[in-house]
Amino acid sequence: MKTNLRWPYFLSKRDSVFYIKIAKFRPILLGSLLLITGINYAQKKPSFIAIRGGASIPFGQYTYKNLESGSFTLTGFNISAEGAWFFKPKFGIGASAGLNFHPVDVGPLGWEKVLADPFLEDVYIRSDPYVIMTAMAGFYTQLPIKGKFHFTGKILGGLLWGQSPYQLYKPQYYMTGPSYYEITSATDWKFSWQAGAGLRYDISPCFGLVFDAETFYDELGFTFTSSTGPYTDKRIISFVNTTLGVRFNL
């Protein structure tokens, strides 16, 4: 059988058969070498993208059960995505975007409404959650702990956008009053910050699991219109996200 490959003069005919077989797999061997090199580079400067989700836990005034400063929020959930490029093995820059939902505890809210209005006997409330969206960028770090475990941290700054809940009220008055009324949603946004820390477990050089905790804190002003004109209701927005996700090294 003829072949286009020329035998090296120092190979016997039997050895040359092996040489020809190896030559046929030369593209595969070259691709494997490049993949190994890329993985090794990724381990040294592991840029990544990650998708995460978990509990979003309000704290402070954001959870207070009073009409003056509280928002009556409960634990909700969060989904987010982030990515970073590491210019050093332990330091990088990146960005994160997240969506958070915090339900309203309508039982205590209704009770506070009854206490605040002497003509109100009872009230039924249907409420949407608070919606918070974030888009931030900043600095990332990661440090090896032991084996496949790594510490991760970040300090980010950017946009925090919030929407107050739409609420429908069906009151029962001691005397005459409206059969129902509603409070429409309002929005506001601020330049805010985010700090986070977590753990990463490497399943393989290409991907791993991440467990993160991150905190947000700012004040938003929601503007409403009443019979006496527009007014702004300022509320502290503060919560901690605890998330579990998958990280893909690039």
C-alpha cells in the first residue's frame, strides 16, 4: 500500500508503520496539547463566569413592622450571574448582575393599618413583593485554602434599582368608607455598593461549585401621588444573599 509519508532513513519498515499511525493522529495530539496548556493557564489566571441562586434575607429597617420606617419584608430569593478576569492569580476585575424578590408580611402590615386608623375595623391586603435589581463592577480576589477549596471575595459598586410593591386593600370601616383602594408601585435607583465572600470547590479544572454570601445596603425614595399631591417615602433597602451556583473557568 502506497503512502504519501516518507520514511525516515533510520526507521525499519516495521517501525515506520508505527510512525505512520502516529502521524495520522498528529492533529489530535496537537489539540490535546493546546487544551492542556489552556487548562494550565486557566489554573494560573482563572477567569470565570458563574450562575447562582439562593435565599435573599432582609435585615434592619427593611424588615421592621412599623409604618414609619419599616417595609414588613420577609426572606425571598435571588438569581444572579457574574464574571471576572484575573490579571493576577489572586486578583481580578469583574461584574455582577442580580434580581431579588422580597415578599411583604401582610398580616402585621394590616394590623398596623388598623391601629393607625380609629375608623378601620379590619383590612384585607394583597401585596406584590419588593423587586430589587443590581448591576455592579469592581474587584475580585481568591486564595487557596486546602486541596480543592478556595476563599473568594469581592467589593463592587454600581446600580441598585428598586420597585415598591403594588398593593390592593379591601377595608372594613366602622362607618362609611371605600370598598377598596390600591397603592401603585413606585421606583427609584442609586449608585450603591456590594461586598461579598464565599467558598469555591473545584470539581475539575474547568468548573466548580461556589457558595457565596453578599450584602447590600442603601436608601431609596419612592414617590407617590395622593389627594394632597406627590410625596416621597424613603425606605432603607438592606439584605444579604446566600447563594449556591456553578462556576465555569475560561
